[in-house]
Amino acid sequence: MDEDTSPLAGGRAPAGHGGGGGTQEPFKDGELIVLIDKVGRRHRVRLRSGERHSIHSGLIEHDDVIGRPEGIVVVTQLGAKLLAVRPTFAEQVTGRRRQAQPIYPKDLGAILVGADLHPGARVLEAGTGTGALTLAALRAVGEQGLVVSYEAREEFLEAAKRGIVETLGSLPPNLTLKLGDVYLGVEETGMDRVLLDLAEPWQAVPAAKAALRPGGIVFAHCPNVSQVQRFFDCLRDVRGFGMLEAFELLQRGWTVRGRSMRPSHRMVAHTGFLCFARRLAEDELFEPEGEGFR
Ligand SMILES: C[S@@+](CC[C@H](N)C(=O)[O-])C[C@H]1O[C@@H](n2cnc3c(N)ncnc32)[C@H](O)[C@@H]1O
């Protein structure tokens, strides 16, 4: 995708929690949009009055898009058609240049439901990375909830801050970004949810245990099954956790066009194991034998 993601670029996302659905207004000067061509290529473009965007199939005048409704089809001077839409939440949080690996969109929704992030929830996260999961959590908990996110690397924290400001327009008051090593412990207590996406989640188990209220849920994203095993072993050793569960999601698209009705040639297959457990009221371990309790 073409990129113009600098928060200093002049444009601001519509207020809200990111993603294109927040407004019925026509496109404005300074907005970030996505142009989609006939073969499905996507170009992120920051609209600026008087400017032009050049792609292989020709030029688009920004002024031909500004003031027009989302979903308009615009035409280059070479006659190629492009659909103009606002980026969805997934496109906004994963489509920009980044240093850390964000959670994939296919996993984001499952994490929000699996960890039961609800309006008003108090969420502790580590590490912040690009801020993709932070933004998804903020959306789910709403203005009544809060998110505290720890990141060990200052440059990542600053980049995440810029990405969040770009997506939301400003840093929301119910978000606290902290520079710190979660393996050394956290100050927060009484949290409803803990979300871990870092290399050694088992090292964060004592912090998660201290931070979570009884009945709260801890989630860890683990790319490798050896991480799942160490994380679960640690939850069992530390005790005070139950209902341990891990699963992964494989996303297979389908082509449904004319006589062509078939699975896509490519899949979004393994990205990571999604691991969940519940904080118990006492230092017990509770693991039902059956599967599929989720
Ligand atoms: C895979 S990235 C997280 C990506 C993030 N979930 C997202 O959606 O963009 C892992 C992040 O954890 C941070 N990290 C690693 N160890 C940490 C620790 N002990 N405490 C806090 N952050 C840590 C890394 O610097 C990195 O930014």
C-alpha cells in the first residue's frame, strides 16, 4: 500500500475508535482514504487539496475526491476506475509501516470475544508493540473502560503513541501508556483482563496474577507451541488460575464469482495460538477434563 501515515501529515481520523465507519460526511481535506483498483490493489492516500496521486493506471486529482461521498468510484485520466473508501479499523491498525509485529486482524476479533472485553472493562496490556491490540481493546471497553499498556522499548512506545494519535485524533484519557518491563511486576490491581503479547508470557504470570481480580481473564498470544506449553506450565505452578484453553484460527477465503466457486489458493494460516485462563479466587488450579467449554 502507498503510505502517508505521519501524524504530522495534517489529516486526522474522524473522532471515535478508528476505522471508517464513524461518519457519513463527505471526504475532507486531510483525511486518510484507501483507493482500490480493479485488481484489488489498495493505495492509502492522505487527501490534500490541490495535490495529485499517481499510480500505475494514471493520476487522481485529490480535489476529485474531496467533498464526495465515501464509496464513490473515481476515474484516472487514463480511464482506470478506483473505489474510494475510508480505511476499516483492520486496515488502519495493520496497514501502516511498523517496527513490531501487530496482531493479525483474523485474531483480533477472537481475542476480544475470547477474553470477553466488554464496555467498562479495566484492561492491562503488555507489550504495546504497534498499538493494534491497544486500539482494539479501547474500542471494546469504550469510554467507561480503561486500558493500561506496558512497553519495554521507548522507541516502540513513541511509535505506538503516534499511531494511536493518527487513528483516534488524540490520546484518549482512558489510555495509559507506560514505559516498563512487565516481567518485573506492575502497579495495577483489580484489573478485569490482562492481555499479553510478548516473547516470554510465562515471565509475566506473577504480574498478571497480582493485577487480576478474581474471575478476571488472562490472554497470551503465542506464535510457537513451546511458548504455550511454558505459559500453561507456569499458570499451573503459580496456581490461582483455571479453565486453561488454547486455540488457533485459520482463515481461508473463497472466490464466489460467476462459475468460479472455490476456496482461495492462499490462506491466512498459522499466526499464533490464542491462550486464555481465568483467575481464581484462591490459589487453586481448576481444569475441567472436557474440551470445548468456550
Ligand atoms: C509482538 S509485539 C506486540 C504487538 C502488539 N500486540 C500489536 O498488536 O501491535 C511485542 C512487544 O512486546 C514488547 N515487550 C517485550 N518484552 C516486554 C516486557 N518484558 N515488558 C513490556 N513489553 C515487552 C516488545 O518490545 C514489543 O513491542
